[in-house]
Amino acid sequence: MATFQTLPGFREFYPDALARRNHVFRLWRQTATTFGFNEYDAPVLEPLELYKTKSGDEIEAQLFSFTDKGGREVALRPEMTPTVCRLVGEKANALKRPIKWFSIAEFYRYERMQKGRGRCFFQFNADIFGEPGIEAESELIALLVQCLCAFGLSEQDFYVRLSDRNLWFYYLEALGLDDARTRAMLSAVDKFEKSGDEAFNSYSEQFGPLDAALKEKVLAFLRVKSLPALEAILSSVPGEKLAARLTDWRRLLGNLEAMGLARFVEVDLAVVRGLAYYTGFVFEAFDRKGELRALAGGGRYDNLVGKLGYGELPAVGFAIGDMTFALLLEQRGLMPTFVQAPDIYAVIGGAQERLAAFGDIHALRAAGFKVDYPMKEVAFGKQFKAASESGAKLALIYGGDELAKGVVKIRDLTNRSEQEIPRDQVLATVKDFYSQH
RNA sequence: GCGGUCAUAGCUCAGUUGGUUAGAGCACAAGAUUGUGAAUCUUGGGGUCGCGGGUUCGAGUCCCGUUGGCCGCCCCA
């Protein structure tokens, strides 16, 4: 007998798992809507070139890509950013600013599986286009925080690390590094948290031994964890760009504090995010215990829309992945268990009674009640047990005795009380019951 | 792509130095019980022991390979 396995890294959602997934999506969608973001969707399959243009040729190794029957090189989308840039870029002149959009979509990456990472996963993506100032960052970081708080998570559970690639560029420039050295140094900064001093090996190989004074200045900057610390370290470094950038920082943190979100946000220049396309503030959300992969990540990417061939358009965005997020909710006991319970379970005597019951069952369903009944003729005892286990609050009993009298027995399964009601009163009685329960 | 580790029923797991027809609990289903939800009892379905090869009189058990899961590395848009 042939057996078919699920493709490695792919997920199947049985009803209980789908209920949890829907719960997460529902709250994300609701939260984004309260922030005034509009939902969009787009194709799962895109031209391979879209991702090569954005991320370089090496990206293909990480993609589910193939040649379609028309000879087109295509790939399953590994992320939403290039797609949303295209959508916005195509109609940029016609869209009201600021453009605040979000999506909840599935993505595919040809990677090795690990905890919190599969070959397919869902992301909540939110982006703001057309706003060059820190107002966009304020809005998105606030949305990110609320997307997690909506589930009952607090500043005890997660935090957002805020950093700034511009600050690093200006700082390293002030220290005398050219563009190539700056990029190599940022790569080292990105790795430093995990690898320690080894992170600088690649830099040393390219540009010779690392000057001890320079390294110390980089490490000092990397260790900045607060605005006062940042102000202190920059007070001895001249430069108009740094001063202006510091003003942006003060305004951004001021906005977040005014929203009551300061307790979620930590200045942390050790975060630079490897992606070359980020151009300013970058941020990542982590669980406080540090046990899980990043919950979310994002930042400003002012050049990407232009790079894809459209007019220049400033942009900021972030994404939350569903897998790590679900792990966190489960760890904290914040993932509810869902039961698909009917409102009413019909208990049916025999073939005649069944036909009589069908009329009421359909009328109740048409009125919006969830109604279930046994498909086969089974003993009353079994039916009451099934009614109880179904989670329904009410049972409607269609027995020979009742129908002979022109009534239906209605049983409150929560307190086991019963009453007989005329058959034409069933819908009204059920409505009355559920208006009070 | 690399390394470690694991794989027996839908789930959690037993399975002796290699030895008869591979077991238990839970879950599912039927019955005891054709008018009231618990509990109990009885019974049943469900396994090519992940797959393939090797050693052996004999392999769930030992060996090799392979696939898949988990953990770590690389990567993480």
C-alpha cells in the first residue's frame, strides 16, 4: 500500500489547530483595523526575478523555485515585502497617503526545520508607505506591541529592541571607516551577540588586524542600551548628521512613551539586522526569557520601491511570524482551547420523529443557531450522552410521546431541567433562551 | 548543505542475551441498555514494528543504507 507523507517542513491544520490559528489571525486583523490599516492580499507565486532583484542571486537557494509550463522562472513567495512594494509602486500616484496596509499570508522557504521555523509559515505583515519621518516608526512599533498585547502578553513576556542603521553608518563614518569597512563592521556587529570576538574575524581577514581603539569604540556603541547612554557616547563625536539623528531618536521614543509603550521598548544598538536594504530604524521583538527565536522584525526600507523600478517611496514595515508566536502563547498559557460546540442538539426517537425534527432543525439553522443531531438511529441514552458531550446548552427531544401531543421537549443540559413546548414555539423558545444565556 | 539524536496502533509508551500469531493505557466504535447525560463490564476495528538491504535456522531487537521528526551549526528576507 502506498503511503504519502506530508512534504518536509509543511504543516497540516486539523480542526483544533486551525481554530487556534484562526484565533491568532482574528486578533491580528482586528488590531490592525483599529490602527487604520487596510488589508490586502497577493499571489503566492511570483517571478523569481522579484526576489533576486531585492536580495541577490544567492537567495534562490532558499526558495521554492521552478520553471513553469510557460518557461517562466517562478518562486513561491518567501516574504511579502517585494510584493507589497510592487502593489504600492504600481498605483503609488493614486493612493492616499500615508498608505497603511497589512496582510496575513503564508510563505515558503526552502530551509532546514527548527523550533519555530518550518518551510511554510504565516506572517502578519504591516507597512506604511509615503511617510519619511519617525511618525511611521511610532505607528508601526505601537501596532507591533498591540498585536502581542491583544493576546494578554505584557512587558513581562516580550520586548522590542530598537536600533538604527543610520546611526551606525554615521558613527562608523565619523570613526573614519569607508563604505566597504562600514558594511563589514555592521556584519560583525550583527554576529557579535552570538559569536563574541570571533564576529570580527571576517573584518580582519578583509582589512587586516582590527585596531584595538576602533574595536573598543564599536563595542562601546554596541553596548548602548538607553537614550542617555547614546547621548553620552555621541557627545564626544562631532557631526551634524549624528545630532539630527539623535533628535529623531528623542522624538520617536517620546512618541512611544506618550502612548504608554516605553516599558516595551529598549534601545539596543546590537540589533542591526543583516538585510542590506534596511535604511534607518530597525526593530525586533523577543520573548523576555530569551528562549525563542525572534517574534517579529522590521524596519525602514526607503530605497526598495525605487530599486524595484518604481518611483522612490519611503517605507517602514514589520512582520510577525505565526510559529514562534504560537509557541510563546502556549508557553504562557494564553492559547485558548477551542471547542466547536453546537447551540442545540436534537434527540430523535425514530424515523417518523426524524422527519418532524428536520423542519425545526433547518428553521433553527436558518435563524443562525448551530444545530446538530445524530445521523443514525441510536438509543436515547446514547443520544443524551452525545448531546452532553457536544457542548450544546440545549437539547430538543423529538419522541413519539411528544409528537403525539404536538409538543417538543426542551432540556436545559446545564441544569437538567425540562419543559414541553408547543411545536410552533420552538424557534421563539430557543431565541428567548439564548437571549438570556 | 553539515553534525548529534530518535522512529513500535490515531496519541503516550512497553517489548527480556535475537525465539511461538507484537502488547497495554488512552482515544474511537458496537453491545449490556428502544426515554434521559456518570461509572462499570464485554466486544470490536485499527500495525506490512518508517522504508530498503544485510547477518542469522529465526530480526521490532544486531549491522549498513535511506527517509522522516527533534536539537544544534550555516542561514534567517
